[in-house]
Amino acid sequence: MPSLRRAFPSARGVTLTAATTSGQKALLVDVSGQEVGRYDLVIDATGARSTIAAGAVTAPGVRELAYGAFWATLDSDGLAHDPNALTQRYDRAKVMIGVLPAGRARAGDRDRVAFFWSVKVGDADAVKRAGLDGWKAGIRGYWPDCVPLLDQIDDWDQLTLARYAHRTMRPPASGRVVFIGDSAHSTSPQLGQGANMALIDAATLAHALSLTDNIDAALAAYGRARRNHMALFQMLSLAFTPFYQSDSAALAWLRDRLVATIARMPPAPALLASIVSGTLIDPFAAAGLKECNWRAVRAQPVAESALAVPA
């Protein structure tokens, strides 16, 4: 199998639009329809809007979600917030404003946060036409502490409109093309499991490939190992989304009254913790992996730590 070190440079600067399988090879195709390379295996990790996944034989139906969000990563100077937790403000399920600590890119840099504001994708252009000042005024009315963030935004181009879609690739491979992360499974980010699941996908795939020289067998093993965990969290994400992003006043009331009360009664706290940590069912055992003992590696450099190790 060509190593990633050899395969990747040949595709730099090329816009890839498809990957097909011919015999025992995966063929990469560029935007002009020209073949740009043949490989024993192509791993697609290009995200929820992957054109490679959309064109795969196993491409699933896509459910576009009505709500998305404007996002920006900003300096946290002057912001009163919890540096260790996601903080959100709601008006029913129609308005959601969030501040998520994002750390620093390099030592000595300023602390950063991801700032987001929920919006119906179909209303995004109207919000822009109404003007940046009006949008900021609305946020200040809900959450005055956000002013240090709003003061950094001078143009709509500083904000990215995230569009959410629900889709699950079953199986997460098509011929000699295999999908990980949002290319294999995308949904709204309400459970915060996108990065977690992508890392588990990568560890599972790497382990499956390490056990056999038969690529097809390894891809089948990867699909089996990820099936249940992937399906459960896709279902939970789809079920929870309307409580946080929808036009329903009733669901927001249930979230704020009934669910908030139940969440404080055992065993609900432990159950919710397992959901938001991605461990409601064990994602490692089916893959032949076990989670690292984080306490044992706590003193090691980050580069030496690992998500999972062979069981």
C-alpha cells in the first residue's frame, strides 16, 4: 500500500471531486473529471460536505436541518466567562448563543473562544441584509457580557455560516474508499461528539488495517466495529436537536422544566455524562481497543498520549 507520505504530495493543489474503485485500486478524480492518482486505499476525512462521500455508491440520503449557526473564533480578552466550560443562552429553541473555550494555537498566544449564534439557514441572508449593528444589538439584549466579542466583529466575512445535515454512511466504505469523521456520519453538534467520533473512527480503522494485509477484510471489520456506536449517537443527536434548535416552544419548555429537573435525579447525571462523553456504549471493545489510562500518561508530553491502544 502506498504510504500517506508518498500519496499525499501528488494531490496537493488539486480539487478532488470523486473517488471510484476499479479492480483493487481507488481512483481519485479532480474537478475537470481527470484521474489524478490510483491507490490501494483512499481515506476520506473531508467532512460533512464531502463530494467524494456524496458520489459514493453507498452514499446515504441527506436530511438538511433547518437551523445552523454563525460562528467566529475570537480573542477572549475582557470576556467574563468560564474558561473550562461551554456557556449558552437561550430564548426557547429559536435563539441560541454560545461561548466555547478554544484554547491557544501557540504558547504565549491569547486565549480564544468559539462564539456562535443559532440561525435558520434560510433566514441568514435576511439577517445580513438587516445589518451587522442590528444583529449585535439583538445579542447584547440577550447577553451583555458578549460585548468584548461583538466589538471584534466588523464584517460578516468574519463569521462562518455552519449548515448542519444529518446523514450516515452505511457501511462507511465504498470499494477501496473508506470514510471517517463527518464524511461517514454528520449531524447537528448538540452532543459535541463530532471530534470524538472522528478520532475513534481513525483509531479503529488504523487498528483494523494493522491486523491484516487484506484491505477489504479490514474495511469490513472497521464497519462492523463502528456500526452500533455510530448508529446510537446519530440517533441521539437527531432526537436532541429539536430541543435546542427548532421553532417549538413546547420542546423548549420540556428542556427547561421537566428535563432540567430529571437531570438532577440519579441515575440521570451519570447517564447524561456518558452521553456527552461518547461512552453510553463502549466504542473501544468492538474495535479491539481499550481507552488509554489517562492518569498514567498525565505527565507525558501530549505527543506521546493516544486516544486508544490495542486491547
